[in-house]
Amino acid sequence: LLLFRVGDFYETFGEDAVKTAQILGIVLTRRANGAAAYIELAGFPHHSMDLYLPRLVRAGYRVAICEQMEKPTPGRVVRRAVTEVVTPGVTTDDSLLEYNANNFLATLAYGKNDQHGLAFLDISTGEFFVSEGDNAAIDKLLQSFKPAEVVLPKSRVKEFTAVYGDKFYTNTLEDWIFTRDFGREKLLQHFQTASLKGFGIEELDLAQTAAGAVLHYLAATENNRLQHISSLSRLQTEQFVWLDRFTIRNLELV
């Protein structure tokens, strides 16, 4: 959904306006739009952003915020630009976060022979974890970390749903982003290092792929303030006993 700043209001148009009006319970209007007859509109005051934005995101939508980049001048078109894209897993807004729980964004890189790479990042705290494993190991990690959003290659959506179910909010990136060389370069640039030995993942190609995809996704959603993400930890799943979702439910742990 595109929130378009117009003076003191954020407006949505067309199909976005229809969806926004339904989610927020606000009035849907329309106005003449030249040869296109009419276009639907729905908007709210800019000072109500903290009230309405969380409701749009929790409804399962990505929200792009387009701001006025200069002061309005009569007779001149105001320059605007998308300054932020808010998704369930990419937010630092207190109104969208639980104070006593992490808000993890996850990326899943597919490999051969049922081996995958998985990365978790909480942009609000800077916690960054990676791991590798088969479908069963990945499923246990997803159940344990409960990411707010899972990003995966476009070609793997049906496969992901078949294995892990449809309970996770998902987004996709182009398949070429999930490559070892691209991911490794992203990590080396971000951490300003010559290798990844210090993080214990130098030999973990799939983990590097997943972690690099996280950083790319943050850049794609206009999140460029990443100085607080200063470390990366490897989850060594073989050193722990993991509980699957059935065990957690039957023992009433949550």
C-alpha cells in the first residue's frame, strides 16, 4: 500500500484506497480523474500515522511511505520520494513492537540435498543469527524464533508452504539474490572485514547466502541506518535440544 503525503494528509488511491478504507474503517471517497472518470480515495491526517500504520501492517500489508521532499510552492509540482517501506519484520516503530519480545525478520536460502541456510535479524536490537540444516532443523528454528516475516526466493513459495505451512507472513526476492557470492559480498561490505572467519561462518555458504539476503532486503525497504548491527552469531543447533511445535503445545510451555 502506498501512503502518499498530500499537505496535512496521507492519501491512498485506487485499489489501495479500497483496501485501506476497509482495514481502517474510514470513509472511501472518489473524485474526477480526467479521462479515467473517477478514482477512489481514502486518507487520514498525517498526525494520526502512529494510530493507523500499525493496523495496516498487522493486516498483512507492506506499506510504502511517500513524503514531500520540499516545501509546497503554488503552481509548482512538489518533489516526493518513498522514504520508508514498513513490513512486519522490518520496523523500529514502538507502536509495532512488543516490548518483551524480539521482532525477527528471517531469510531462507535453499541448497542441495535438503540443506538450507537460515538467518534471523531483529533490526530494533541488532541481534543477528545464522544457521544451516535440513527441513526438520529449519522448522524447529522457525517455531522457536517465530519470525514476524520470512523472505525467500520467488521460485520457492509453493515449496515453502508445503513444508512449513501457511502460518508465516512471507515476502519474496529474486532468485539471483540468494547466491553465495552476492551474500558474502554484502556481509564483507557491511562488517568491513576481509573474511568471515571471526564470525565462525567462513565455510557456511548457505548461511552467508541467507544473511546477505537480509541486508539486501533492508536496503530495498529504505532501511539504511544499520550501524548497530555490528555482530553475527552462528546458531549451532547440534549443541541444543530443540522442541518442535507439538511438544511445546502439549507441554503448555506457552
